[in-house]
Amino acid sequence: MDQPSGRSFMQVLCEKYSPENFPYRRGPGMGVHVPATPQGSPMKDRLNLPSVLVLNSCGITCAGDEKEIAAFCAHVSELDLSDNKLEDWHEVSKIVSNVPQLEFLNLSSNPLNLSVLERTCAGSFSGVRKLVLNNSKASWETVHTILQELPDLEELFLCLNDYETVSCPSIRCHSLKLLHITDNNLQDWTEIRKLGVMFPSLDTLVLANNHLNAIEEPDDSLARLFPNLRSISLHKSGLQSWEDIDKLNSFPKLEEVRLLGIPLLQPYTTEERRKLVIARYHELITKYGKLEPLAEVDLRPQSSAKVEVHFKDQVEEMSIRLDQTVAELKKQLKTLVQLPTSNMLLYYFDHEAPFGPEEMKYSSRALHSFGIRDGDKIFVESKTK
């Protein structure tokens, strides 16, 4: 089979993380030895890679040398390949099969609908727990194949895929806890209910921007369909009656409902919406009992956060002020990473976000605007020369 034209995963990896940009650090740490390559190759003897690789929008069309991928990426756990030109699942499989620790994979905005995903290829994804296929136009047949081969899949993102219907396979995926399927065209409840059949352990269902027009299901059947659902988002759906909202009470474990932008609430002012909620107070008391007095809670904005700073093989936990700017943070990190601020790239990684690290591009931007919280990570890299 001919090698696909375009840039390979390995080519982009070597360009971004070349030894000139990330000199090998002597002593303890993660160093990858690469066998000697032909004269003129951009590859060098040694290379340091973070465990989180962000290679989005790089024009990648193919994998490249699989032995080199295995040598470089044995420790990689998260991989963002969004907005590339991957259209062949076989090429994706060549990459993923050589990244044995991979748990998070983002393939959004790749034209993968142009090829068929075979089960032999999907088997290479078996360790992935979080998979993002937004705007990939992945067919339901592809999704079914993935579900068969990913026994530990916990989070799945299928946004912007132009779905009008849901195809329900014969198997059930009991591992999936979170499903994002926003910005499709799922208008009929007969399609939405299939998601409950497919994913009986679902904890969080995000259905925003799907124009669902009604919830047409008996109350007892709803409880059986989504027995573990804790959170549902119906932002900008087409719900128009309080009867539909009342049906949500049938989900036995439901704690959180998001309903902004639905036709039912459009005629009301913010104050009227508040009163409508208060009018249901006694109904809630009957169901849940009387609420105990609330504890005193400090609602002031968080002024600092404990984050993990990753640089090469170093991981340091430190407290940072959130009222400072990106430029000020670079000055704070200067001593730790031994880099001039002008040669420093920062990436913020929200541990609950699905889309990978965000580059902290603008020096004057305040840190609190990123929503940084305790436990998040900041990755430091040296700029490309």
C-alpha cells in the first residue's frame, strides 16, 4: 500500500519537539533513544516528550514510521490530533497501536467519514477511556464498532456530526458515563431514548442545540431508560410545555438540569422564571423533605490555586495567584524552568475539560480568566528556534 501524501505524525512530532528546541536533559528523567537515521533526517539521537501531546492543525495525513512512534510515545497518555487531514482509520490505528498508555484521544475535525473503521483497526483503541469525535461525521456504524472494541470507554463526544437519527446496536455499553452529542439535529424523543438503551450507566447527557421538541415517554419507562442519569443539558432544545419539564422528575438520580434558551421560558422575564421555580417549593418539600439551614459559604472569587507545573521530566506543585497576568506567571516560573520568559510557551490543562491543553498566548491576560482551579496543570515548553 502506498504511503499517503502529506505530512506524517512522526514528521510533525520531530519538528515540534526536535532536540534543538528541547535539548536532552542529562541525568534522571524521560529520555527516548532513537536509532541512527539516514543522513539529512531531522531526527536526532535523543528527544524529550511530555505525556500530553497537542498536534492539532498540523496537516497530518498519515502515521509515518511505526517503530519510531513506539520509541517516542511509549509513555504518552493524552493525544490531541484534532483539525488535521486524517481520513484513513488504518493510519490512525498505526499511531494509536504504538501508544500503549493512551487514555485520551481527540480526533475532532478529521475527515474520517471517508473510510470504514474495521474491528481490527478499532482494537488498537482498546485502552482509550475518553474519545472525542466532534465534527468527524463519524457514522453510527463507526460508533458501534468503537463501542465493541473499547471496553473501558467512559466519555464520548459526538458533537457537530449532523445526526438526525440514532442507530441502536444489539450490544450495550455499560462503561460509558458521559456523552456529549450537542449541535446535531435530534428532534424526536424516539431517537433520544435509544441513547438510554445503548448506555444504561450514563451519568451525564449533554443534548444542547438539538431542538428536541417533546419528551414522549411514560414516567415509569423513563426511570428504566436512564436509571443512573445525574445531569442532563437541554440548552436550546425545543421544549414548550411544563409537562415535559415535569417528566424529568422521573429520572431517579437526576440532580442537575440545564434548560436555557428553550421556547417554554422565552415569554418570561428572569424574575418571572424565578417565581415559577419558587411556586414549586412545596412540591419539592413533599418529595425531598425540608432543607436544613444553609452553612455559611464564602462566594468570593478564588484568589489562588494549587497547580502542577510540568517541564520536561519535572513536575512541581505550586500555588499561583490568579490575579496576576500570563507575563507575571512566566516571571514566577523563570527560576524553576531556567528559561527566559521570551522563550517560554505555557499551556493550561483543565483536568475536567475534554479538549486538551489551551495555549496561554496573551501576556496581558489575567490567570483567573482561564478558570484555573486546584489540581489543574500548566505545561511549560521552550519556543521553536
